[in-house]
Amino acid sequence: MTGWHIRPGSPGDRELLASFACADPAVRWQAEVEQFIQAQLTDWAFDPHADAGDPRLLLAFTAAGDLFGVAAHERVILQAGAGPGFPATKLEVVGVALKWQGRSFPTGERASDVLMSAVMTDVSSRVPPRDARVYAIVHEDNHRSLAVCRRHGLTEEMSRPHPSYRRIVTPHKEQ
Ligand SMILES: CC(C)(COP(=O)(O)OP(=O)(O)OC[C@H]1O[C@@H](n2cnc3c(N)ncnc32)[C@H](O)[C@@H]1OP(=O)(O)O)[C@@H](O)C(=O)NCCC(=O)NCCS
């Protein structure tokens, strides 16, 4: 089986997401991500008061229709010094289904890379642009997530939002 299909989520995906498993339940920082995807992500993405944040939900399916990845991102304003701030993107969540973690498609692309590439493409095609900087907050022990993010350009480090969590970011891109 080859190929995949990525589409934006819709409110009707609530049930599909309720059974999306991407965590080892014994690992709190993984379970938190899964819990958010299962129980809150559609509310987050389709909150009528969140328009300014341009929230985006993406679902990745295999050609056979198996949901293998879920990701979400939103617009934020990043403050650099005393300036007015500029539009950037926060990766809210990225999850690969348990059965697809560590796996690649027959063409060689890793499932995680297919998902992250789709996310980064979606970010750069938003109007107005918000790919000047793209960041994620990741638990410091989440080596797989840190590795995937690094492969997709989140190579710099900002201040930590919490002692156990890192904030990793793409280098600044001129608009
Ligand atoms: C984070 C996630 C998307 C990564 O996808 P994946 O398919 O599991 O990971 P990959 O196959 O891309 O592997 C990523 C890297 O971690 C490495 N890796 C795999 N298992 C590892 C382990 N137990 N410890 C350290 N590194 C590991 C892989 O070798 C690879 O390294 P490389 O880039 O140097 O080759 C996925 O694990 C996931 O959904 N996790 C739960 C949810 C989560 O934590 N999301 C991120 C926070 S929003």
C-alpha cells in the first residue's frame, strides 16, 4: 500500500479523534498530548471565538483510510524586544498513531515526516503569512518529538516555559 492523503479537520471528526491513540499511558507527557487530541482538539480548532488565531487542524490518512497522524497549529504574535511583535506559528500538537510510530511508507518517507511536512507547508501557505517563526513546546524527555521538529527546521531554542519543557523554534525568516 502506498500513498497518503492529508485534509483539514472538521467538527464532525470529533468521534474519529476520540479513539486516536498515540501515547504510552505510563508516560505522562505523552498521555497529555493524546488526551488533548481525543477530548479537546475539535473544540480548540472550531472555537468560534478563536478566529484571530486562525487555528488549523490537519488529519493524515493512509491510502486505505487509516488515520495515522493528527496535527494542529495556530497564529500567535511573537514579541522580539520592545517592537510591535510579528505573526508567528505555534505548533499546538503533533501526534502519530501508535501503530505508525517509527514506520515509513514503502516510498521511504517516514509517517512522522509526511505529517510534519504537511504541517510546515500549511503554515507557509496561510494568508497573511505566519511562517516568520514556527515554534513548539516539547517535554525535554520527548526525544522523538524533538528529533522530528529538528528535522523540519525547529533548530533554535527560546526561553523555557517550564523547567521540564523546551520551546524550540525555526530561525527567523524575513517576510
Ligand atoms: C512525536 C512523534 C510524532 C514522533 O513520531 P515517530 O514516528 O514516533 O518518530 P520517528 O520515527 O520520526 O522517530 C524520531 C526520532 O526519534 C528516534 N527514536 C525513536 N525511538 C526513540 C526512543 N525511544 N528514544 C530516543 N529516540 C528515539 C528515532 O530514531 C528518530 O531519530 P532520528 O531522527 O535521529 O532518526 C510520535 O512519537 C508521537 O505521536 N508521540 C506521542 C505524542 C507526542 O508526544 N507528540 C509531540 C508533542 S506535541
